[in-house]
Amino acid sequence: MEDKSILILGGTGKTGRRVAERLTKLGHKNVRIGSRSGAPPFDWENPATWEAAINGMDAVYITFQPDLAIPSAVETIQQFATLAHNHGIRKMVLLSGRGEKEAQACEQIVMATADNWTIVRASWFNQNFSESVFLPLILAGQVALPRATALEPFTDADDIADVVVESLLDDRHAGQMYELTGPRLMTFPEAVAEIANACDREIHFQALTLEEHAAQLRAYQLPEDYIWLVNYLFTEVLDGRNARVTNDIEKVLGRKAKDFTAFARETAATGIWTPSIQTIDTP
Ligand SMILES: NC(=O)c1ccc[n+]([C@@H]2O[C@H](COP(=O)([O-])OP(=O)(O)OC[C@H]3O[C@@H](n4cnc5c(N)ncnc54)[C@H](OP(=O)(O)O)[C@@H]3O)[C@@H](O)[C@H]2O)c1
């Protein structure tokens, strides 16, 4: 096995952490975490930090913060991809979203800049319920969200990480665009009911309008940029355009994508959804 030097941007996050763990387990000795807490630190908001993270690397997994949909993403991704290419990074794997035209502009940049690229477009992650924005709501036993009837094929971050690792290591994935989804379409109330069932708790779901949801986030005094982004994601991505399952995970990995029920069962067993051992924060 060729021992590639690989930079994982967002390497402590939901997908990056899993990608870094897998590469290390496979014996790759030069896996560098690119994040504000990395060594050297990498900050998307401070381009002066990028070169030190890029130096000496052969490949990069790009997870952008906070989301490729934000207006400045195109310029930032162009600047980063050009710098990475000029410093000898041949392979770029970009984590993208489905059905976001702003994200597609970033995909085009990576496709035009990298010698060897793979685009991984993912649906909403299962782990949003266990490691991210929805966790405090699950712990509170009260989930209030808009788009309650929208159908989304939630994907597991373990599956995404497996596809990313394959893409980083195997040139058969060069020039490929993958759309990763879980095996079935679900609504938010169905996902919450699965979690409640798996951890044997009562979790109430309340359907909100987009306006009510934004007002609730405002009441929590969350930053306006964040409220804009969340509202954009619920409005654009969950308008029905992505209500479709793909089989790209099976195509790449030769096995089925993980179902939400298995995710809920495994996650419940870790205790992360047990309120008594958690601090409940606002989202
Ligand atoms: N969640 C979903 O359902 C979903 C679906 C499709 C696509 N996506 C895309 O996934 C990407 C996020 O990836 P993820 O969910 O794997 O990561 P994540 O869990 O959001 O992880 C956050 C990571 O980014 C780092 N980070 C935060 N701010 C940073 C900054 N200013 N500069 C550099 N690093 C920073 C964090 O480390 P430090 O704190 O140390 O900096 C951490 O490693 C987004 O682009 C999003 O659009 C998400």
C-alpha cells in the first residue's frame, strides 16, 4: 500500500474524524488534521494558516465550514484549491451537499483545479441527531422543526467516511461524482420516533413553519448568519428536490448503506441520548 500523506480538513468533525481514524487504522502514518485545533492550526477564515497545513501533503479531504452554501464559499474554495494544487496536492475529495447550486459552483472549482478529484455529495447525516444540531432537542425530549412532511434519505457518517477513504486511496474513483443517501426516505417525525423507540423514551415532535422555526432560533439569540444558513437548508434542500434514494454507497463499497434503525439502535446503546448524563444546551 502506498503511504500517502493526507490532509483531513474538519478532521475532528462528523465525517473527518471517521476518515482520519480509518486511514490511521489502515497504516497511513502521515494523516494531518486540518482544523483550528490542529497542529499546525488551519482556519478557513484565515488564509495565512493554509500553507503550513498543505505543505508536504499528497491528498486532501475538504469539508468546508460552515457550509458550501454561504456566499463567500466560492471565493474561499477557489483560493484554497489553487494553493493546494500549486503546492503539489494531486488528489482532492470534496464533501458537498445535494441539490445546492452554491455547492455545485464549489464542486466545479475543485473539478477544474485538481489533477484528480472525487465529489461526494451527501444527504443529511444521521449523526445530526447524535453529534450535532439536533442532539440537544433529542435530549430535551422536545423536537420542534419545520418541513415535518419532507422526505430525506438520511445517510450515516460511517458510510460517508468509508466512501471518502476509498476515494482518497483508489484512483478508480478519479473524476467520479457520488451522491450518497441512506436506504430509505424518512420524515423528521419518523426519524425522531425511531430514536425514541431505540432509547425507550418519550420524545415529542412539534411541526413548525419555517417562520416559527427562525423566530425560535432568534429567541435563543443565535447569530443571524447561522439562522440564515439553517433557514436556507430547510427551505432549499428539503423542498422535495432531494426526496430520492441512490445506490452509490453500494456501488462504491459493495455493501448496503446503513439503515436509520440500525444507527438508532447502535447510538442508543452508547448512552448519548440518555438525558441524565448530558448537559442540555440550546442548539
Ligand atoms: N450535516 C449534514 O447533514 C451535512 C450534509 C451534507 C453536507 N454537509 C457538509 O458537511 C460539511 C461539514 O462537515 P462535517 O459535518 O464532517 O464537519 P463538522 O462535524 O461540522 O465538523 C466541524 C469540523 O470543522 C472544524 N472547523 C470548524 N470551524 C472551522 C474553521 N473556521 N476553520 C477550519 N476548521 C473548522 C472543526 O474543528 P475545530 O473546531 O478544531 O476547528 C471540526 O473538525 C459542511 O460543509 C456541510 O455543508 C453536511
